[in-house]
Amino acid sequence: MRRIQVTETTENKDLVQEEKDVQAENAVEAEVKEGQEAELTIEEQYEAKLAELQAKLDDEENRHLRLRADFDNIRRRNQLDREAAEKYRAQSLLSDLLPVIDNFERALQVEATSEETASIVKGIEMVYRSLIEATEKEGLQIIKAEGEQFDPNVHQAVMQEQDSEKEAGVVLRELQKGYMLKDRVLRPTMVSVNE
């Protein structure tokens, strides 16, 4: 037990001595610094302090300008996001209505054989026109296809046919209507293209 106490005491003495050495070094450094400052004239000390403050000011100005630019970029990005959300607000609804429009068009292709079916077809046609007018007000447009040059951005080629009277790459038939919402394709037109 005595040996352990002696070792601990020796270690404590070493730590205390190290602390004293560090304090002595710090005191020497402080004296050297004071001596150097004493060597500088008051004017030089003010100039050094002024240069230090100017550097801090420049750093703060740069930081301020970067933060302001970031803020402006975020505000501009949010504005663009809001405009896009407003412009395409009806996209989901119109996408859901496209099959309904297709079904109305199929129903209108049925030939009326009696007076009753003719009146039903007429009623369907009136509802169809109202629906088309409402969707057009929201920006829905039919993509033109037949007779147009094939455009992979708005047309989806599902088959090829050959017609020697028309040039290659021209849409011969429209198999399913395509629609755009303003400048965005909701559904491409399914077409048959001339070889």
C-alpha cells in the first residue's frame, strides 16, 4: 500500500511541475509580446488594429452578401414553384377525366336506330360538349395527330403501316386521342405511322 501512495504522490508532483512549466512559458511569451508592442509606435498599433477590424468587416460583408443571395434564390425558387402549382393545379383531375371523355366519344359513335336512342345520344352529346368546354377552360387541348409528322414528344407509335402516297414518318391514323395541359403532355396520342 505504501508503494502505491508513493507512486501517486510522485505522479502528482510531476503534473504540478508540468503546470508550472507551462505557466512559466506563457509568462515568457506574454513578456515577449509586450516587448514587441512596446517596440511598435502607437500609430503602428492603431494601423494594425485598423487592418484587423477592416478584415473582420470585409468578412462580415461577404457573409451578408452570400446570405442575401441565398435568400433571393430561395424566394425566386418558391415563386416558380407557386406559379407551376397554380398553372397545373387541375392536372390530376383532368388526367382522371380522360377515360370519361373517351367513354363519351365511344357512346357518341353508336348509331341511333330509334327515336328514343336518338334523344339519348343527343343528351349524351350535350353533356359531352359541356365537359369538353369545362376542360378547355382549364387548359386541356387535343394533340393533333393525323396527317402530322410523327413527334415522339406527343405521339406514341403503336404500329406502322405503308402508304405510298404519303411521306415516311407521317401519322396515318389516330388510335387514341392525346391531350396536353397547357404545355405539358397529359397523355400522348396513340398513332399508326407511315413507314
